Amino acid sequence: MTNQDFYTFIPTGKNDWVDQVKQDLKGKDFDDTLTSTLWEKIKIQPFYTSEDLKDLTQEYKFHPDSKIPGMSPRIWTNLVPFYPENEKSSNEEILNTLKNGADGLILHLKGTQNLNRILKGVHTEYITTIFSPTAESALFLRLIQEWIGSLNLKPTMLSGAIRWNPCDELFGSGENFNLGIDLAAQTINDFREFREFYPMTIDLSRYANTGATGIQELTYGLGEVIELIDKLSKKSISARQVFENTAFHTAIGDSHFAEIAKVKALRKLIVELAGNYGVQIKVENIYIIASTSIWSKSLMDKNTNLIRQTYEAIAGILGGANSLWVNPVESKNASVLEKRIARNVSSILKEESYLDKVMDPAAGSYYMEVLQAEIEKAVISGLQELEEQGGWLKSFEDRTLHAEIRKSRETAQKKVLADSLIKVGANKYLAKDKLENHLPFAPITEKDFELLPSRATYFVEQNNLSNS
């Protein structure tokens, strides 16, 4: 038996620790010295204890158990993007990629390509396939339907999503929202038997990549869901059908722990939002795509971007993404080497870092639990305010949404320019000589209805690269 007299330490509470820290600071202000603010809303303390929590939450389950015996408890797919122009060479590249670490595709399509040629020899029943339009939505959706029909593809042979929803029409042209609603209703009905394929995707990444805070990203993304439920209900599509047929795409930025908490908060908030409509869904049945951020990268030193995309990928996995998209900074123009590095990040995190061995490693952390709860609280408050002001569509039409995000974007960009927000490789610890490897700068011109991807380092790049 253990001698209890050994444990003679006097119990110490959080206030005792705070008092000791204040004493050690020798007159410096505790808040000014040791606390920080996340996303303009959440105060971050230097440490957390069990006193900060009412109850520890249960470990999250990010997906159903594998159908294959012996698989690791944590599963995600490794997505690789393709922009097919030459169908034959694209097919060869796809097959090679699937043989070398990828188990998912993101096909950026105009709607005029021949999918049978592009996907020749690809067994879609064993991979994840994401379709993303780059031109007219109706033409793009018809292409997918015709491809499925030509192969007589069974519902069990296709898993993935269509990375589109009617709100995309507004950001693309400022109009066609009602046409998009008609297309969405038709597409949901067309894919009703495809239980592992999501014919709509809420693209929260559009906000994150244009400079929104994590709270704004979740608020406006879930605002889209509420708007779509309202509009699709008039087309005889129920709230349940919307939730069961919708995937969610978020971008992972460089606030590492906050991004982990953000993705977990998104999953919980979707469940709670569905519950408000009387729809019961399990957390593991929500499909989340996580891509590495465009906003966090810099043209000043593309080598540092490789490090950023790795720890962003880690945050996406720990946060519970079902598919990981490590997006090269140069996107479709990335070199063969950069594409290979991006593809291999997921494999290294699985095979060498063993991130697939535990379902939810962040569970039980006092800091992470408090952070997630604070994000959820801020998003719920933001959604209530958004609805009181008329909802997501009204905020788009009167450009309130755009103004808020542009304000956050400009604030962050000015902080980087003034060196009050450090960006390694852009305004601090600049690469020299052989490591210096700038990307070409091009000004970003935005129409009033658009939200175009930008970078926190944009003003610094403008000053240093625009004439180079």
C-alpha cells in the first residue's frame, strides 16, 4: 500500500499560481506581459488548469470505424489537385500519383473535358474524388452526371464531394443565386442514393483565404448553411437532406493550436445547428476537407512555405479533417518537386509521425478545451448577430460581409508591414543568397462582390517585389 504521508504537498489552485507569477513579474502588468488576443475576440491566458473547465469533453470520433480490419483508429485521405488540360497526360499523372501516396483527387473542371479519358483506369471505389468547377456550374454538374451514367457507376463506387454550392455563384458573378438553388435541389435529388458522396460543399476556406479570422470563417460559413436550408426548403429539400448531403471545406492557417480547436469546434457547431432544425446527426458522420492556407503563405520566401504547410497539415489532422489537401503555393503552376513534397506530407505524418494511431490526441488538454469552447461561444454570438441583421444573403447583398472581412484582412496586413506581427521570411529572418527564392508578385484587384484570396504579407510584397 502507498504511504499517503508521502503526499504532503499543499494543494495549489490557479489563483495561487497567478499570484506567484505576478510577484515574479516585479511590477509588470500580468495581462500586458503574458496574455494575448486571438482573432480579435478571444483572450488567451498563459496557462490553464482544471479550474477553467466545468467538465472535460469526451474524445471526438472523427469518422466511422474502418470497414477493413486492422486499420489504424484515425483515417484521413490524402488529396492531390489536378487541373486537366491535356486529358491523356492528366490521366497518366493521376495514375502515377495514386501509385505514390495519394488516395484522393481534387479535379478542377471546366465542364468540357472527357472524364472517361481523365479517369481511365482509376478505381473510384477505393479513393476519394472531389469535383471542383472552374467555369459554368450547370455544364460542370452535367459533365459529372453524364460520366456516372456512361459507366453505370453504382452508388457504392463513388465517395467524395462536389466542391460547390449556390453561394459560390454570388462570389463568382454577384448574381445567379436562384439558379444555383435550382441546381442544388436537382443535384441533391440526383445523388440521393450515393450515401458516401456529398453533392454540395460549404466552402469556409473562401473566408479564411481572403483574410477573415477563424471566428468570421465559421460564422459566415455556417451562415451559408442557414441561408441554404431556408431557400432549399422552398424546393422541397428538407433540413435533414441539406445536412446529409453537404461537406465542409476549411482552410488551416498558422495559429496552430487555434486551428486545431477551430476544426473541432466546426464539427460540434454543425451538430448543434442541425439539432436546432430537429435533425440528429453524429459527429463522425460530418465530412470535413481541410486545406493548407493561402493567406498564411508568402511570396518573399517560398522555402519557408514548405514548413508552414507541414504544421498546418498537422493541425488539420489533429482537428479531425477527413480529407487533407496540402496545397502548393503556386497551385497548378507548382513544380514537380513541390507537388511531390505536398503529396508526401500526409504520408510522412502518418507513417513516420504516427498521427493515425490516436483518434483525438487533443482531447483532455485544458488549453484546447477552453479554446474550443471560446471559439464556439464567439461563433454562436456571431451567428445570432448575423441573423438579427437579416441573415447571410442580406449581409452579402449590402456588402457588410465583405466590409468586415476586408477590415480584418487590412488590419493583419498592416501589422505585418509595421513588423508588429512577425512573418518569418517576409518581415523577419529573411532568407539570403541560395535560400532566397521569391515568387512573382501580381496586384490583386477585387470587384465589390468578390472575395479573392490574398496573403497576410501582401503589403510587404507590394513594397519589395512589385518592381522586381
